[in-house]
Amino acid sequence: MNGCTFSVKPTLINMPTPHTVYVIAGPTAVGKTAAAIRLAQRLQVPIVSADSRQCYTELGIGVAKPSAEELQAVPHYFINSHSIHEEMNAGLYEQYALNVVTTLLQQFGSVVMVGGTGLYVKAFCDGIDAMPAIDTAIREQLLQQYQLEGLPWLQQQIQQLDPAFWAVAEQQNPQRLLRALEVVTATGQSITEFRVQQKQIRPFAIQKIGLELPRTQLYERINQRVVNMVASGLVAEAEQLYTYKHLNALQTVGYKELFDYFDGHCNLPQAIEQIQINTRHYAKRQMTWFKKDPAFVWQLPEQEIVGE
């Protein structure tokens, strides 16, 4: 990040501490997967993903899923574990991850968690407020309306129907705005009324390691990774998924831009450039989220996480 300083020594963690989850987080393309595998191999423990899109079997290139070799190197959980037709959100992830981690800790004593979905990491570490169940018909209707009208319509709806949330919302994040619109449409209440922010105490230790790079270097990695994705067949993958573009799992950078290309809203070079732009914006939002948590110890991705 511009103006940030980096430690010159590896991060020290207490290893092997019984019943400890080592959370490795940071922005997309920073090198989380490689760092997590190195740590997991040294500890001889599995990895639990905290990525909201890599769990879907049907998605591959566009979500930068670990390679077959990486998946073979260390057992992974929450990778290829769900279908795009299944509902998945932070509340469901909290239940899933707690169940898996509890079992793994009994066997291994420690677990590595890795991912860039901040809300999923928070749900696992601190708990998440219970949200009301939303009728599928409401969800699909609002999603279809958003796809027709775009982000300005969604922003206007939130401003009118849930001004309390709008005042604190990530106003450029359609997924968060859609979720708030679903809640207020289904219940007549602001999503903020369901948030009590009561932190849960977990029966295991959590150590948080954040990975970061200078912004220019990270953005170069992001741009090159998009180029590599396209060379690896991203366009063909997106074309196969076009029929399902209305599903929540496909409201994702890397696919949405290509769907616009298929619909004739832009040419292919413009779509690729937009993927790069939107991915950089996403990385910036990720860093803003994780930097708010003082429990994270930050380091360069190539630095080893070693024990005392």
C-alpha cells in the first residue's frame, strides 16, 4: 500500500499451539494460497478456505481456484464443496466452517484458514447476526430487476427504502445493496435493525496473518493474472456459464464483464480491461476491510510464517 511500511523479519507465531486456527487473509492476487500451503505443510494440517466463490464446483478459472497440484499438496475444505444452485452466505459459512474446524482441531490440533472474503472470515472468527429468511421469489425478482436497471436503480432503491443502511453502506457494492434490499422488501425493516454486533467467543485460539504488497506491485499482479486467465480459457468458461448469469454465484468479477460482452454491451478487449479495473477496486475494498481489524499482523507474502 502507498505509504505503508513492511516488517523485515518473518511473523512470529506460537507453534504448535493446541487448538489454534491460523487465518491468512489479504487482497486478491497477493499470494495467499502459496503462503497457506507452505504453512499447512510445515504444520502438517489441512486448509479451510474462506473464499465465497471458490466453493462452487462449476466455477474455476474466473475465481482463481487453487490448481490440482495445490489441492493435492494439502487437503482443502470449502473448495468445490457446493453447486452454484445452492444458497451460500456468511451465516451458512459460519456454520459450515465451525463444524469442519471443530472436527479438524480434534484430529490435528491446528488448522490453516485462507481467503479474501472478509465477511466470511469475520463470521467464522466473531460470529454474525442472524438474518431473516428471504423468500426465493423475492430474491430472484430483485436480482432480475437489478440486472435490467443496473446499479443506479439499486442505489436509488436503498436510498428510498433503507436510508439508515445507505448512510453506512458500501455504495458501489451491488451484493451488499441487494442483500439489504431483500431484507427491507421481505420484512419492512432496515437490515441495520438485525445487526447487534455481539462478538462470539470461540473455544479455540485464532491468529490472524495479513499479506500485503505495495499497491503498484499488487495491481501489476492483478492485471497479469487477468491476462493469464483469458489465455487459460476464461472466455469459454464464462460462455458455458452464461445461462446461469442470474444466479448469485455469478454476480462475480471476471464473469459479469464477459456476460456484458456476450450481450453486446462492449467488445472483448473492453471487457478484459474492465475485469482488471474491477478486480483492482475489489482488492482495495478487501484491504480496507482487513486493515480495520487490529488483530492482523501484516507481512509480505514471500516471508515465512515461522514459530519461535
